[in-house]
Amino acid sequence: MPSPVLHRAGEEIALVARLVSLCARRKWLTLALSLALTAFAAWYAVGHFAMSTDLNTLIAQDLPWRQREIALSKSFPQRQDMLLAVLDAPSPEHANAAARKLQAALQTQSEHFKDVRSLETSDFFAREGLLYLPKPDVSARMGQLIDAQPFLGALARDPSLRGFAGTIGLMGGAQGQPAEGQNSKGQDSKGQPPKGPPAAETQAMAKSLGAVAEALDAASAGKAANFSWSALFSGAPPSVADKRRFLQISPKLDYSALEPGASASDAVRATAQKLGLTPELGYRVRLTGDVAMQDEEFGTLADGAALNNSLMVAAVLLILWRALRWGRLILAVMANMIMGLALTAAAGLAMVGVLNPISVAFAVLFVGIGVDFGIQFTVRYREERFQHDALDTALNRAGAGASLPLALAAAATAAGFFSFIPTAYRGVSELGLIAGVGMILAFGSTLTLLPALLAILKPPPETAPVGYAFLAPIDRFQTGHRKLIVFAALGLALLGAPLLTKVSFDINPLNLRSAKVESVATMLELTSDPRNAPNSIEILTGSLTEADALAQKLRALPEVDSVTTLTSFVPEDQKAKLAEIADARDLLGSTLSVKPLPAPTDAEDVAVLRASAQALARAKGLEAMAAAFQRLADAPAASRELARRHVIAPVESLLGDVRKSLAAAPVVLADLPPELARDWVSANGKARLELFPRGDRNDFANLRKFSNVVRKIAPEAAGAAVSILESGDTVIKAFAQAGALALVSITLLLWLALRRIGDVALTLAPLLLAGVYTMEICVLIGLKLNFANIIALPLLLGLGVAFKIYYVMAWRAGTAHLLQTSLTRAIFFSAMTTATAFGSLYLSNHPGTSSMGELLALSLATTLCAAVFFQPALMGPPRPQSESE
């Protein structure tokens, strides 16, 4: 007598068969209702589509460390949603002038920007900047300025090509710029040119002015030269950092757009172009920061998506043609898939509101997995149609035969997805919810719309068996060598077991973004120097006094390199530094404060250039400078304009900065700029500390050690270093929970359906073996787990168990030689369809999405191999039906 379980299963099968029969009979009504539902779902999805590319939202907000981050953000909101403009210039002088021009131009555009600031170019740091240098550096700089007094004084009086050429001519003993006691030809009261300096001084001057001659020669040739006066005076070439300035921009964001900061970013680029800050003129302006990276994140996701999706659809159609043979069957399966996808999209948006870079992958997962149900049902229909020519009979028998395996597969796959929901990893939690619901919707449409479509389209009868008779030799080999196959598969897994200890997780969120886009490439460049990596710890305290007291404790830790509070911006050893500055001011003040002469005409510049070139030609060692003056005088006017821009304009900027720096005065806490103070002390008095680790800031092992010791003293620590480490730990924990929950729920589901522990084990063993193989291959090919692709591991349980269930159910029903059956055909083409969908993810320009597709495709391949080659050998011949019951 059949068991109660089988009796209930029989009733359910009969119910499903009646549903399939009803939809086939009421085919036009079913189609009309389906079309209306699909149209409504599509309308809702289009009208409510929203997506956030903010990776910070992928983790649940209620975690303690996330709460500390949120508290910091609320206290210092101006530090959130920032654009960072990185300006590179030909010289430090050009960088200062260009940054000030760009900042001033952007500040007038209130429609795009709330605030634009740069501490590097602020009046405060221009005046007090020397006080932040070590005392020896201040002494050295003041000495350089004093040594350059004659030159700076002459250029302060006449900041032009005329003044420069005349000054060099005078310093070299030639005719040049008129000075006190000289006429317009540079002659003294007796009509004689001044005497030149000694030969040793001339040679030293020639060496120092070599860079100037090269810059003038470049201008004569119509090229820009990276020339720096400050480097000339110091004797050291300027570094990249010397020629780089940063502007912190608070943009006005349009949250109704998919790229909220695009308008502000475009405005920055257009303004830079208008100001001539272009690569052709030696400048480069790049944008990075949270806003730029999030905008370009969406652009990366969208880039190539249309082509990839078109290729995916074409490949799926090809696979369906090979699997189903008839165009009418393909049309039915595709229409069924489109309905399920529209319903899933609408349900997903209704449930979560806003998609994220991970949950948006539900569409590909639905195509890859949801179409499996359509293929299974349709291939089963083809087999029944071959045996029973009547369409209605074939549909009814297909519904009865496929209902239980499809129901179990849908339930197990949904359980695998739903296992993500309770985790703190919100990105995949939402994906699990959407995709799990999608599996239920796909199952429902397969049993309703698909039979109706088949009844309407009336595919022709099948004239040949649907199975794979050519696989008979492999079937016989599996039957005759079961133990060899099982032990070989297990042995290979054990042989590779040491590789499992080398599975690694990449916790760097930047690696999920495309390094080809400007914002990420710029950030990677800035952080490539471990000393510049922004992996700091931030701590919020009740007051500046508390912050300073805590800073004292933290500075004593050997793992801590620096601790900054607002008080840290009050310079040390001011008295000695100010004395050095005062001495230089006494010597240089009157020299630099002269009223400049009116700007000369181009003809006057040419005249002095020629006169100085002629005179310098007689000065030993200065021949190169003489030749440079002569070439520039002979060149077109545009070349001299280029020289003015790249040689003369920087010295004007330098003179302005020197004047400001010589006005330095004592600094106390109250003197600090308000825009600086706001970044460290909030409006309600809370104060922020920032700590950087000693050693490599990009070494996450070093960061973990740094974080651990700091948090023993300050458990309330937050910031980038804590966020990166905690995010990684949260994600790994989430997937361990999801994997365990998926395994338990699927095991329970299988036991309720199969009621045999042995049969449950026969279903899960190949699945676990596939998981081991997947991780071992990951190590061999160098594929690291990350925040995006780790989804493949728990998903492997839900995805892979479907294939195993189909075989186990057929085996329990007494089917032998499984590889020759239509079931293997359905499984093979289902796997190919899924692989195609995942392959489209792998082709994405977005690294996180691509790595997700790569690991999903790999796990699918191992799962298919375990199902087709390992599971039949593990199960062996079917049991006698009396035992099965």
C-alpha cells in the first residue's frame, strides 16, 4: 500500500496536472490574463526603476560599526558626497595659480555647487604655511630667498620678458633691463655698459639658468615646458606632489537622475576647459571621490550592457533551438521567460524600492535559472508527444510527470536564494529576496502560461526520440565501473584539499570598480603610494578637550604613525620660525613691494631679448642663454606669448606667494580658518580624531593589527580602515550563515519530499563535491573571492540541487541509463542556457559583476559535471519499485 507521503504527492501531482490541463483548455483566457499581468508589471517596473551605486549601502545600517560611521557622517555632513578635483600643472607656480582660478570660477556657479574649497590655496595657508614646516626647512627657504634677492627684486619691478631678459643681461654683465642710474639701453651715466661678474659666478649662474634656457627654447619651438622657479632656487626638481593641487567640491546632486553628480562633474570639466586647463597646455584636471566613483560605477555597469544582453539573447535562442528543435516551442519558452522576468522586476522593485549593483543581477540570474523550468517542461512535453501523438494528452502527461521535480527544484532554488535574506549583507539579501520570489513566479508561469502557449501554437508531432542514445557507452561504463568513478572523484577532491587553505578573500572595495574610468584610476594612482592611502581610523569624541586627551594616549602606540585633531593645526616652534621669517622680511620687504613698471609691448620685449643675447654671447658659459634669447626674439609672437605664460607668469605667482609667506604671524587655535575647523569640530561641539597606521597603509594585515590595538583603547573607532575590515568580516560571516541556512533548508526540504536519508545524501553529496572542486579551481586560476562573487557559493546549493533532484526523482521512478534519457538533454541545455547568462556577466566591464559571472559559471560547470558523471555512478541501478515505495 502506498505511503501517506506518496499518497499526498500523488494528489499534488494530480492537482498540478489538472491546472496544466485547465490552462491548456482555457488557453486564450490564460493568455489574455498573462498579457495583462505582464503589461502591468512592465509598466510598474519602468515607472519605478531606481538604482543606487553607493557601495556603502550594501551593508546593513544597524551594525554597531555602521552606526558609528553614520554618527560621524551626521556630525560632519560636509565631508560626505564629495567631488575631489585633482589638478596637475606644469610647475608648482602654475598649480597654485590654476587652482585659485578654478576655485574662483566654480564658486560662482551656485546652481551646481554648494561649496568649493582648497586648503592648499587658502589665504591662511599661503600666509602661515611656512610655520608648518620643520625649523631647518624654514631656514633653508629663507636663505634661498635672500640669495635670490637681486633677481626677485628686478622681476618684482618689471615682471615681463623685458624685465627677465634685462635682469639676466645685467647679471651677466650685458645690456638689458634699465636699472637705477641707467638709461633705456642699460648704459651708465658715462654711456658704458656695466661690468660683468667674475668668471666663477658666471659659470655658476649658467648652470642654474640652464633650465630657463630649455624652457625658452621650448617656447620658441611652440611647445610648453614644465619649468619651475621654486625648483630653480632650491636646486631640486619639483615632485608630482609639488605640481598637484586638490579642490574639495560639494556638488548639488540630482537624485532623480541615475548619475546624480553628472551635471556638477560636467560643469567642472567645462570650466577647466574654458580656463585653458587642458593637456595641450600642460594641465590635467581629473575628478574622483564618492560622487564621481558612484556615477561612473553606474556608467560602467551600463557600458556594453546592451551588446552583452543582445549576445546573451542570441545565444539563448541558439541553445533553445538545439534543445527544442521547433520554432513554436522556442517562442513559447521565450514568451514565458519574458513574462516571468517582468513579474520578477516589478515584484523586486515593489519589495526593495532601489536596486544596488548586486541585486540588479537578478535579471541575469532569472534568465539563467528561470528558463530551466521552461526547458524541463518542454523537453518532457516533447518526450510525451513522441509517445502520444495527441497534443492534449502530451501536455497533461508532461504536467503530471514534470510537476514534482519542477516543484522541488523551484523550492530548493528559492530556498537557496532566500537563505541570503537574514544576513547583514544587504546587497545580496535583497538579491536573494528578488531572485527567490522570481523562482516561484517562474515555476507558476511554467505551469500556466507555457501550457496555454503550447496549446495555441500547436507544435508539430515529434518524429524521433528526444534522448541521447549516443551516450549509451558512457552509461554502460558508469554502470560497470561505479566504484572506480566514485573513488576517483573523491580522491581527486582529497588530493586538492590543501588548496582550500589558500582560498583568499579580497576585501579592497576599489577592486570591485573598473580601473579604466577616470575616478577609480585617479584614486588608485593617489593610493598607490602606501603613505597616501586613505585607510585611516576616525573617532568621534564629545569635545576637542576629550579628543586631545585621547590623542595623547593613541600617539604612544607603536602601531600608530600619526594622530590629528584640530589642535594639531596650531604650528609648533613658532617663535624660532617667525624670527627666521622676520629676518628675511626685513631684507626682502622693500625689494618685493616696489611698484611694477607698465607692461612692455612685444616689440620692446624683442629689443631687450636681442640686446641681451648679443651681450651674453661674449660672457663665457652663458652662450646657451644668449642663443635662447636670440631664438625667442626671432620666433613668432605666439612663441613669446607661450614664454610669458610658462616662464614669466609663474614668477609673478611665486612673487605673490613669497609676499604672503613673509607676512606670517603667530597662530593660535582661534586663528584657524572656519572651513578647516568645521572639518574637525562639529556645530554641536563634537570633535574628530584621525589616525594613520605605521607601515604600509595598503597592507590589510597591517591595518587589522593597527585597528585591533586602537580599538582596545577606543572601541568607538570608525573610518575607512575599520569599514574595510568590518565589511570583509561581515560579508564572510553573512555567507557562512547563508550557506549553512541554505544547506539546512534544502536538506529539510529534500527529506520532506523524499523521506529517505539515503536519497537526500545522494542529492547533496555531488553538490558538496562540486563546491570543493570550485574552490580548488579558484586557487589554481588565481580567482579571489570578493564582495560580489562570493554570492556564487550559497547559490551553488540552490542552483545545483535542481539538477540533482531531476536525476534522483527519475532514478526513484525506476529510470535506468539516465544519460540516454530526455532528462539529460534537458539538464544539458538548461546548464548551457544558465552558463550563457552567467557568461554575459563575465563579459561586463564592471570588475565586480565580471568576477560574479566568472565564479557562477565555474560553479555551474563543476555542478553539471558532478550531476552528469558522478551522481549516476553514485546512485547505481534503480531500486525495485517496492523498495522505492
